[in-house]
Amino acid sequence: MNPEDVKQLLKTVFTDADIIVLGEGRNFDIKVVSAAFEGLRPVQRQQKVYAALNDKIAAGDIHAVNMVTVTPQEVTPQEQ
């Protein structure tokens, strides 16, 4: 898989999100900025991301994921 493939998978669930995916092969760094994370604990946010990727993880197409999940209000000015 490539980063664009992973991004497109995430876009099917997080249609309003800003998504950045870096990496190659089966290891990816993901940042999702979405209002869908409002009121959720960090582990709940990660579960939403993993749910979108679960089929690819189970198939072995994705091995490792590092992720940052934030709401638009949690983005710092230097990150914009």
C-alpha cells in the first residue's frame, strides 16, 4: 500500500477530515483532524481509525500505524 491508498480508506469514514499519511510498505504515520472526535477519549478516537483500516490490517497490507487524532480546535497554530 502507499500513503494515498491509506488516505482514501480513511476518507470513506472521515469525509470532513484533514488527513495526512506518511510512510511506505506496511508502516504508516497518520494524522486525522476531524470534528468526529469531539467528546471522545483518545482510545475511542484510535478505535475509529483502526475500524477504517481493519480489513487491510487483517490482510497484512498494513502492519504498523502511528497516529495522531485531534479535533480542529485541538490543532495548535504552528500545525496549521
